[in-house]
Amino acid sequence: MSRSDGKIIAVIGSGLIGRSWAMVFVSGGYSVKIYDNQPGQSAKAITEIRKQLAELEEAHMLRGTLTASQQLALLSSYDDLAAALQGAFFIQECVFEQLEVKQSIFQDVERLVGPDVVLSSSTSCLVPSNVFSRVQNQSRCLVSHPVNPPYYVRLVELVPHPETAMTVMNATHALMTEVGQAPVLLKKEIDGFAVNRVQAAIIAESWRLVQDGFISVKDIDLVMSEGLGMRYAFIGPMETIHLNAPEGLEDYMRRYGEGFTRLLHSFGPVPDFCGAGAKSVAEEMYELIPNQEAQLEARRQRRDQLLRSLARLKKEQQ
């Protein structure tokens, strides 16, 4: 028997991230109970998941060893929180990004589960000390922040509350690894975690280069998709620089460190993302991809198809 047999995970929230987490967990053989406080929404989520699992199976991209029907049989939907939490050893919260809502949910959850149940939030930017401020036993709390869409992009950031027990971090790391994710452990909490801090730095400088007239929206995206991103799909920035000098990382910094320092001092203040100066950047983007529902959805589907193909390639290269 696998470690997952008979084990239950509760997913709170049946939106895009909640559905994706549910699919990830059932791919590992876990029973998943999906809860949503809007009547009927969790049942609709399972209908959507059924469709996605069938498509993945047909494309030979279904994760795990179980068939689509076997994975679907592990899913159940709930409108009652207490019923959804019954028997679960791990809770993955996936509601919208509003601090008070998350605080209230975990306050309710703690009253309904035993002391050993792990409480995990999918928040992308709220630090654990704030999310779990109303929880009494904070040693079993952490953030498990996925990258959208989690089914194709395997990274998940595990961020501890200052009181989180290392055993909880290690157990969650093991769980995420078992279900096919690629977990990374942050040693302590920080605003934005790692993914969004790195992403913000890239976005800020890309935005500044466009806004200040150095390059177009189309071409700055090509800098990443046809340049840096080609390497970063398989190796990170630290390994990149380590491999880019004959004698490794220290040699690289001897050669280029002064130039990097000069560049970093030239970056200037944080760009204005919402003022008058931002309008021209947005308009340029809209010329490439109109901000209309149909066009945006088509590009999202294209993104997911490309990520699916990349995920297949990465799996083949392991």
C-alpha cells in the first residue's frame, strides 16, 4: 500500500488554485475533500476537474499512476466545513487573497480539527505571521505557495510561521515531493517570499526599460522567452553564473561583479505602475494582446499548452 492510501486532504476554496491543488493531490493517490462556502460551487469544481483529467489522460499528460476515473473517484465536494475537515490530516486553504478572510477561516478550522492537523495557506504574498495570527497552535501552520498553474509548474514555496515546527516543514516537504511538486524551503518569512521578490525585480526593470523608451513590450518579453528563460527553464540564476565562467562562481564575480554593481546602482526608483506614465505601456501591450475576455482566455490556454509541453520535456530529461 502507498503512504497515501486512505489519507484525506481537505482543500478549502474551489477556484482555479483550489481545483489545481485537488488535481495534484489526487494524482498522488490522496482522497481530497473540496469545500466552498458558496452552495454548489465545490460540486461544479469537480465537474471541471473531470473534464481536465479526461483531457490530460487523452494527451498522455496525466500525473501519477492512477487513471483519470480512479483519480476522480478520490474527490468529494462539501458545502459544510466541518464535514469537509472530518478525517483530514492536511488542510490546504485556497480562498481569495484577503487577510481577514483567511484569518477567519483558520480560526474556524482550528476549532474543528485535532492538534496534529497541518494548516497550510496558498497565499501568494501574505506572510504566515499575519495569516495565522488568530490560530492558537501556530507550530503546525505554514504557507504552501504554488506557482500558477500548479499542475504544470511544480514549484511550491514552503514558508514557516516564526513558531512552525521543523517536523511540520519536513512533513509538508515530503508530501509535496510525493505528489510530484518541487518544494523549496524558506528558512524564515519575508514579504513576497522568494518567487514574487525575484519576479518583481524582473517586472520592475522590464517595465522601466519600456517606459523609458529603451525597448518595446514585445521585445522585452523576447529577452526572457528567447533568452534568459531558455536557460532558466532548466537551471537557475546561481547555476547559470556558476557555469558561465571558466572557474565557476567566484571567477564569474571577479570578471563581472563590478559591472553588476554599476548596473544595480543605475536602476533608480521603483517604476510607477498605475499612473499616467503606465498608460503607454498598457496600450502597447493591448496592441499585442487585446484586454478582452476571449483574447485573454485564448492566450491563457496557449500558455497552459506550452507549459504542458515543457513539463513533458522536463520529465523526459530527468
